[in-house]
Amino acid sequence: MTTPESGRPAEESGVAGVPGESPDGGRRPSSERWKDVAAVVGFVVLGLWVTARMWLNPADGIRDNQTDMAQFQWMMAHGARVVTEFAYPFSSDRMNVPESVNLVANTSVLSVSLPMTPVTLLFGTRTSFLLFLTLGMIATAAAWYFVLSRVLVGSRGPAWLGAAFCAYAPAMVSHANAHPNIVSQFVVPLIVWRTVRLAEPGRWVRNGALLALVIVWQAFLNLEILLMTAIGLGVVVVVLAVARPELRRRARPFLAGLGVAAVIAVVLLAYPLYVQFFGPGAYNGLSRLIRGYSTDLASFFTYARESVGGDPLSAARLVKNPTEENAFFGWPLVILVAAVVWWLRRNPVVIALAGLGLIFAVLSLGREIRFDGRGTGIPGPWAALEDLPVLHSVVPTRWSLAITPIVGLLLAYGAERVRQVAARHPDRRTQIRFGTVTVLAMALVPVLPTPLPTKRLEPTPEFVTSGAWRPYLAGGRSLVTLPLPDTEYAEPLRWSAQTRLQMPIARGYFLGPDTRPGRDRVALFTAPPRPTSTFFGRIRRTGEVPPITDQDRREAVADLRYWRAGVVVLGPHGQAEALRTGMTELTGVEPTYTGGVWLWDIRPLLGD
């Protein structure tokens, strides 16, 4: 990596150091350490600001994405179960009975859920989820700050600016709507740091091993982010090798360390990746519908709904949902970044980052370029790539998410150049600082984050919390809920998580293969439909009970047997009356109301 001013490698130019020491090897002054403390405190304040409503209202959940929140609570409970019961970590039979769920092919976040087991056991899955979300953003900012200030830039002020943007940019706040695995990008700067250190002579084995370990850490946090990081680093390294001939002298230790990292990472990840792609519950890429989630070209110049300058109506027109506002930078910031790139155009790192950002932006446009909510008919390059292995599991709009750290780095490099210019012209320092603050305020104040909106969650029914379900599920039976869980209704996952997954449920909310004929095992966000799940899904959508035939009744009994059902329950729901009527007419079993749920004991119906 290079400094903006000299173009020389950061470590050679004296800006890279180790924690606790100044670049010249002496002890860092206490004032410098206090700057580090103040920086981290600032990140903590921002993290708590974004999640404030969740902390202040313990009964609330994420308003705009309660289903993913329930899923991650379930994943946190799974991690605790792995630690306390030595459960198999890569799949689980606690959801989607009688099948299992391939958790490596889902967001199992084992690198976080396992160490957070004490929090999950002591305070519950909501607290562990919220702590994961909040600390994920704080740790991401802190990690970028230390890598920027010690390795890439060398100054604390510019490093704080870049790190704060990397962690709290509009895209990150958008994904804070129940995607803690995506906002927790604290391993990414560590991968960057360890990649830079590969060129260090004489330590290729050690450096390669350390790089492998952080790669594996990220793999169990989010593989999509790891893929984007690998592509980004590859582009920057190639550009540096071409632009700086003197760096090619370090090619031997770099390539040797990279080889060590690759071997160790492959060995450690071989089995989990085999389970992901070839094990039970593996799927063959995302559906064409999901792969159509692309970035609207107009969104680059618009403000996100959770930004100070944002408008929910304008943002909603450009995205599929509030969690995918990946490219909402606004005109002032786009202009500022373009100006920084032009100003620092002689720096190969800046040029590589700018080119990489353009590549990611173009890929994110998907198979057809859209502008202001409408298709243009112009095909995007992604149309030629989306069916390739691995890429068929990438949501194209996520490529624009990778632009956020690129913009953060460019802001840091630009601020560092301003600092250097001000140092060389002390007589103009005041004017330079005033102009810089004014420009940054115009570009960044409108994208400052607002607290995530929340909504009160329905309390978990006493039937679940009291353990009254246990006699019904003896002998390996499952709990069937009305409606059955999927992308729109994931409360049963929250209930199961609260029991530490002791209460297995039929179906669920997860990525699994569509095993119906002709579907080629493309991913669904639940189990393949069965007649009874479709029946109750229709009631949930329309609020009306469709005509019931004898064939419907026979299929319901067959489905309940398939799910190994021990009991059917209906908790609080907007269509509760229609669902209750439909279940009663479908099975002929009269329900009882107990522990906050309507309950159908269907064991006699099934002959159990």
C-alpha cells in the first residue's frame, strides 16, 4: 500500500507502525493514545445511536425486517446449542422437520454465535442479537480506524473519517435492519492488513498462516463479503504490481505467504464448503427472481430513508426493501469522491480503488439497467455472469454494498492529502480547514444515520415459555404453527430460539433446495410447498377460508404425518379467526385456548 503524498509503500514511508509505538520506534505520546480512545468512543456513540430504540425499548424488534431478526435469534440459539450440547454445527433438525437445514448454506454466523454463547444463555437471544448488531458496527469502525491509522494512511483524523463512513454509511445502516452478519465487517480490514504484511521478507509462513485464520473467521461470518474482499484486494494488488516496479521485488515473499494462506484456508474450509455445496439441503443458486434484485442507477444520487436527508417515499421507489439500500450516496458525495479521485490520480491505490468501485457499480446494475424505478431495456454485464457457479448465489445489488468501504478509503486518503497540504502552508491552514469542513459537511451531513425504526413484538405465548408444549412433542414430534413459517411469518423461529431449540418446528424460514420436478434444486426461502402449507398461506393472504374438499382433508392428514406433528398451534395473528376456522374445518378437531394460543391436539387424528 502507498501513502497519498509519496506513492511509496506505507511501511517504507514511515506511516505504518505497531500499536503502542510511533513510526520511529519510540513510545507514542499519551495524547496520541487519547486520540485513539476518543475515536473508539465516537464509534460507540454512533453504534448506540443507530440501535438506540432497540436498547431503550426491550419489547421492540426491527420494524422493517422482523423475519430476519427472528432467523438470527434462531442462529444465536443454535450456536449456544453447539457449545452446550455439542450439536453438529453445520446443519440442524430443529427446524424443517422431518428434514434438516443446511446451515453452512445459510447465515449461521458461527464465528459470532459460538463465542457469544454466555450472552445468549444468560440474557436471551434478543439481547445476543442486539449486541451482535451493535458491536458489529462498532468493531467494524474500530478495525478500519486502526488499519487506516497504522498501515494505510498514518493519521488519526483522516483514519477516523474513513472508518466512520465504512461502518455507518447509508448502506450499512440499511443492512442494520436485521443483517448483523453484513454490518459486521470488522474482519475485512484485518484481511487487508494481513495481505499487506505478506510482502514482509522472512516471515512468509507466519504471515500466510495469520491471513488464513482471518479468512476462515470471515468465512463463518459472511461468504459474500469475503468474495467481494478477495476480488477487491486482487484488483488493487495487480494494479500496484504494474504501477510500482519496485514493489515487484517483494513478489517472492508475497506469493509464498499467499500460497501458505491458500493451503491452510482450503484445508480448514474444505469440509464446511463440501457440506454447503454438496451436503443435505444444498441448493443450486438463488432463484431468478432474487437474482433480479439490482441497483437502480438513480439510487447512487439519492439519499437513503435512514439518512438525515432521506425521504422514505423516494427511496422505496428505487429498492425492493429497506434492507437493500446499498448505493444511496447522494449527489454531493458522488461529486466529492470524483474530485478526490481526480486530485489523487497519480496514486495507483486511489486509481485502483476508483476502478474497482466502477466495476462493482456496473455489476450491481443487474441484468437490465433500471433508472428511477423503470427498466431501460439496456442489458447490464451481469446478464452474462449471473448463471456462473458461485455468482449464481450472489444478489447483484450487493455489489454496490462493496462500494461503501471504497468510498471510506478514498475519503481517508483525500483528508490525509489535505492535512499534508495544510502542514506545508501554515499561513493558509485556517482557510484550508474551513474549506475542508464545509465540503465534508455538504457531502456527509445529509447521509448521517438516524436511529433504526422499531416495532413492538408480540410476546412469546405462555404455552411456549412455560414448556407446556413438551408432552405433545415427545417421541420426536414437531410443533406445527398457523400459518406455517416462511419469509413473511417467522415468529415460530423466535419461539423455538427462546426454548434454546428444544422445541422443533415444521418448515421454517431458511434457504433450501426446491426439490420439485424441473426446479433444478434452486433455492427457496422455505421448504418446498405442500398442499396444507399452501392452503394456510392462501388464508393468510386473503383472510378467507377456501372451499374444503375431502381431498384437502386427506392431504392435510398426510402432511401432518409427514411433519411428525404432535400439536398445531395458532398464536396472535392478524388473520387468526380465518386460520382457526380453516384448521377446524380441515381436520374436524376442535381447538382449545390455552397459554395464549389456540391448540389442536391432532395426535388422535393421526392415530398416535
